[in-house]
Amino acid sequence: MIKLGKVPLERALSKLGVASRSQTKTWIEQGRIKVNGSLIKTPTYLVVPEKDRITLDGQIVGKPEWQTIMLYKPKGFVTTKSDEKGRKTVYDLLPQELQHLHPVGRLDMATSGLLLMTTDSQLSNYLTDPKNALTRVYIVTVDGKITEDDLNLLTNGIEDEGELLKPSKITLRKTSNRESHLTVELCEGKNREIRRMFEKIGHEVSSLKRVSFGKLNLGNLEPGQFRKVNKNDL
């Protein structure tokens, strides 16, 4: 069961689709926001969006309809609302009525596969909290031949930039002198974890796709397609 938790007021307003985080911070500091009838001028004030009564200029901030989708992110798209470099974003793949969803974690530009997007900040926090250890499964192709010694190193964990990079499970599916194909399972989403761990043992990742996240699988989705997710799917 997902427990309701507190989040900063500026973030709660942003996730509710009221405005950007920087805009909501300005409103709070201007004294335009009340929580349960009390004027709040601290953007980091903690609230429970599902329970607290939040008003802007005296008007109740409505809670958006619960919506969650599973998107097959193609390679070459960034997981941001907009991009200063003009690159394509995952929002270019969504219709107008889904533009208010926020991604659950991120996939880097060169990674494809399953990306969850939701209106539910508590769900997002639950799914990405390392304590909950939800399994993410990736199909990986790397340059060169992966040996048993390589697998042992990866299984025992690789130190990089002060972090231990360690898959919960790794399976070698096929290998040759040219390239190797593996399935890698993670229970924590460290930044570029799979790419970093293979780079440390001398193998560059040439293809990376996330095929499942918790109970959800890509199934027959094609790149760029999405489907709605129900609460009981999670």
C-alpha cells in the first residue's frame, strides 16, 4: 500500500498542474497561498496534497484526475518538459490532455523503453524510493565479449564516483568477440548506473532498453506509443 507523505508546498502545487515550480514559489513568497486556512510564505512548507486544503487567492486548488500512463520512450528523446538545446522531449509524443503528467524518474536520451508518467506525486515517490526495491529490467547490448570474470565483477558490485553499482541480477544471453547481449535487473535507479558499470570494466553500452518496472511490462507497445495504467496494475 502506498502511504500518503508530505512534500514541499511549491512541489505540490507544481505537481497539481497549477504552474511551474518557480512560479508557485513566487506566489507563495507573495503571500497568495493558504494551507488549511493559514497563510504560508515558505515554499518548503510540508503538505499532504491528497489531504490538505490549498488555496490560491482564496480559490481552492483543484486536484487533477488520477492519471498514469506507460510510455515506450524511443531513443533520442529527453525526459524533460522542455529542452534548452531544442532536442525532442517525451512530451512531444503525448496529446495535449496528457501534457500535465510528470515522469517517474528518467531515462537518458540514448535509452529507450518503459517510462511511467503520472499525476500522482505520492506514487512517483513510492516507485522511486530505494527502500521499496522495485525491480527494473533492462535489455543491454555492449561492445566486446563479456567473460565470466566480467560477470563476477559486476555481480560483486563496481565502485564508481563513491557509489557501489551493483545489479540485483545479471544474465548473459549471448556473447561474441564483437558484442554481448545481457539482461540486467536493478532495484535502485542511480544515474546512468548500467552504462557506468560496464564502462568501468571496459565495455561500452551500444543499446539499452528498459522492458519492465515493478509489475509493468512493455508488452506489445511500439516506440512512441503509450497506454493508460490503472491503480490495480501497480
